[in-house]
Amino acid sequence: MRRLIYIHTLLLAAVFIIAGGGTASAQYHKERGLVRDGNDLFERRNFRSSLNRYNEALEHDSMSYEALYNRANAYHHTRKSMPEDSTYTAETAFRNYEQIAADTLLSKRQRAEVLRNLGQSLFTEERYEAALNAFRESLLLNPSDKETKYDYILTKRIVDQKRNAQQQQQQNNDQNQNQDNQDNQQNQDQNQNQDNQQQQNQDQNQNQDNQQQQNNSESNDNKNNNQPNEQSQNGEQPEDKNEGENDKQPNEGDNNEQPEDGGMPRPEELTSDKERMLDAIQAEEDKTQEKLKEGKKAILIRGKKNW
């Protein structure tokens, strides 16, 4: 009995092993068949249908390198052939390649191929800087790949041209900026000079106005001093002029003028009374002199007329 049970157990185990192995083998063959179908469609440039086959293959084996790699290529070409379809984005294409290149179990040659295709995808999107980096990393893994070398040289030439153009543009911008700054500074200096000149002209005009006002004031003062008073304008003599003339003219009934030598009258201006008085004084003096001559020696004192 025990022997029959043991035999039965062995038979059941063999059935399970055979069944399981057949399922794994069937899944493997299914994934391989879908990849082959996708490859045939890809070669006929039916990229969208081939993409669908690769996606179906990955449902059976998500780690299949061939399915992942071919799916990334099919996605890239589908986007190129159908640029109007927004469901296929450049970011998804880049992410498919980057996901494969991150697998450390791949050989250097396999990773080099993935990076080369990533560079070509970036180049198609005109992302030349990123494409150049991808080609450089691919050459580090497989330096003998001629296709990658060509892609690298072409991309580097484009990058260098763009860099030179950017540098030239930056230099032109800097020169234009410097020229603008110089022009602005020159304009500011000119405006400042014009303002200074205008201020000087204003000051000069103000000084001229002040001088003119001063001259006008002096002219008015001189004019007022030279003009006669209201009586003179009416034909009458000025008061001070009449007084001067009255001083010079003698009063009525007086023929004598005022003496000019300290108040002493001139001989021709003496009246008859004054002449008689002087003659009497002179006669008395003459008598005195005669007496002195008759007496002792004495000092002769001569009379002197007061004229």
C-alpha cells in the first residue's frame, strides 16, 4: 500500500513539472513570436503596428532586451512618421532608451547601441547638446563604431557652429550695449552742457537786464535833476536863480556895490561925506607931523590911508 502511494505521488509530481515547463515554454515561444512579427512589420516600415507587437511581447516578458530595444526604435520612427499625432512625444522616446541604457546587466556593446540610438533620437529633435553627450558616451563604450563616430563628428560641428554664433551674438550684444551706453552718456553730457550754456545765457541776460535797469534808473535821476521845476516849465524863473540874481543886482536908490576886499570900499565908491571925514583926519595928521618936526628928534610916523 505504501508502495502504491509513493508511485502515485511521483506520477503527480511529474505531471506538475511537465505542465509547468510547458507553460513557461509556451510563454517564451509566444514572446519570441510577437518579437519576430514586430521585426517583420518594422522592416516593412509599418512602425506603428510593429510597436504594438513589441508591447504585446513585453506583456509576456517585461525584461526582454530585444523587445525593449526594438520597441524604443519603433516608437522613435513612429513619431518621425506621424509628427501630427500628439500621443507620441519626444520625452517618451528618450525615456525608453534611457531605461534600457540604465540596465547594468547589458554588455558594453549593447549599451553603446542604445546610447547611439538615443543620440539619433535627440538629434532628430534638434537637441544637439544632449545628442552630442549621448554619442560621446556611446563611443566610450565602443570606440570602433564608425556610425557613432560619424554621428558624433556631425553633431559636434553643428554644436560648435551654434556656440560660435551665440558667442558672436553675445559679443554683438555687448558691443551694442556699450555703444548704447556711450551714446547715452554722450547725450547726457551734451544735454548737461546745453543746460549749463542755457543757464549761463540766462545769467548773462539777467545781468544785462539788471545793468539796463540800473542805467535807466541813473538816466531818470539825471533827467529829473536837469529838468526845471513846475514854475520853470510855466515860464517863471526858478526860485534859487532869482535869489542869485537879486544878490548880484543893487537895490533901487543905492549906486554902491558891496566891496569885494573884506568890506573896505574902493576910493571911487566913497561918498562925499566920507571924503570930507577923511580929509579932516588927514589934516589933523598933517598938523601933528609939523609939530613933531619942530620938536626934538622923533620917530617919523607917516600916516597911511585906509585904502
